[in-house]
Amino acid sequence: MPIRVQNDLPVKEILEHENIFVMDEYRAAHQDIRPIKIGLLNLMPLKEDTELQILRSLSNTPLQVDVVFVRVSGHVSKNTSTSHLHKFYQSFEEIKEQKFDGFIITGAPVEQIPFEDVDYWDELKEIMEWTKTHVTSTLHLCWGAQAGIYYHYGIDKTQLPEKMFGVFKHHVRNRRIPLVRGFDDAFYAPHSRHTEIPLEQVEADERLTILADSKEAGLFLCMAEEGRQIFVMGHPEYDRMTLDAEYKRDLSKGLDIQMPVNYYPDNDPDQKPELIWRSHANNIYTNWLNYYVYQTTPYDLEGTPF
């Protein structure tokens, strides 16, 4: 799939090196097709890492995707330069009159803070409400999924006794639903979080359909409104070394952090982690784009009510 990005986006060179077809703005302007328009609200601190991971995940279908990076105005990023944000990102105010085929809300390292105490919570609520009328399907990731379920369905997150950290085995439910088409009965996915949405509360809410869960990690994947809202509790977009970087970062700070489970061969952090979740991670994004964005969205977004 061609991914359209700005000509000088730093991660463009990495994607091209991985043989991912990245189309610059000049070439995209000469294509006689309407690309799928995806907004990415990037709440992660290392924004360029997340850009690379998400763009990589969106690259596995023949659809052309036009990605718009979105930022919140109510928070000052400490880990991404202001020049990068202003050059490659748009504020919600700048895009809120537009309509999108799909929209992604990422996780954020604020899970141990009550939602109402997050400095951009009011703006995020406005964005989540806006997705109901301006987006065909919204994909929420990790803390973004917890925030979405809390805002839309009133189910609050709960604190875990210890961090859910590592690569966990999951099982598919509701196999007939297209979002999990092509999944094996069991699959793996990374988690890195201190809180969870209680599985039993989601099971009790008839508005939500659980598609995958884990004995160890709990709820992983659920959806509502026939795919208008999709919630992923882990980080399927993570690359091979993301958990390694988090673990060694926290060790260097002297934090009490356990080794990520099911991650290092022989539990030896000096060994290269095995990448055992990429195929199912790709399936999530491919199925989302195909069944809940491309096959559902109107050709002309403007003037078409959702």
C-alpha cells in the first residue's frame, strides 16, 4: 500500500529502506484516485517512533492511505521537538471541519492518572465526540482504548497489582467477525500498562463485543457500533525492540521494573527478542482498513453524514 506523507518526514527514509512504498505529496497529487484518509492522534511521548510503527502497520494492503498527524493543544511534549510538531502535525482546531475515513487514537503514559486529571482530557473528550460524526471508524490503542471505553461507555480503568509488561498469549472470540479474519485460535501481542478495563464489565455491556482476550492480560480487543469504535488494549504496533528499550530505560532510572515476560529467549536480556506478534498485528490493521474503513466509507466524504 502506498502511504502518503510529507516529503521530508524523518521516518520516510526508514520506511523506504524497509521496501514500504511511501508516496510523497508531489506524486500523490498526480494520482487519479481518492486515497483513504486516516487521522493519527499521536499521544505517545516518542512521536517519531510511534509514527514509524503506525505507518509500518498501515502498509500491508493495496489501498493508498493519506495520513494526517494530529496533536492536542493542551499538552507540551517533552520528548519531541516543537519544530517537528509544528511542521508535521496539525492541531484539532485545524482539522475538525474535515471528515476522515479512519482515525487512530494512540496510547499515552498517563494511565495511572485519573482521566479527568489528564491535562488534555477536555480536548480529548471533544475529539472523541467529534469522531462520532466525522469519522467512519475509530481505532483506539492501549490508554487510548481505556479512555475511549470510559468516555463512550462509562467503564473506568482499574489499577493492576503490578505492571502488565511483556508478550502475552490471547485467544479469539467471535471468529465470524471480519476484524479477526485470518487470526489463529491463539496469538501473541505486547502489553505495557499499569491499568486495565475489567473484562467482566465489558462482557456485561451489550453495546460492546469482545473479539479477543487473554488469561494473563485480560481484555485485548473489542468493538462497538459494528466497528465504528474499535478498542485494542495492547500495543500490536510495537516493533521488536520497543519493550527492550522501555525495560532498560526504567532500569537505568533505578525503577522497580520486572523483566518483560515471554520476551527474551531464556529470559536473558542480552539476547535478541523474538518477534512473534507481527503477523497478527498486521492482520488487525489490514482488516480494519479493509472491512471497517474502505468497504464502509462513502466515496465523497464531504457533505455525507455518518
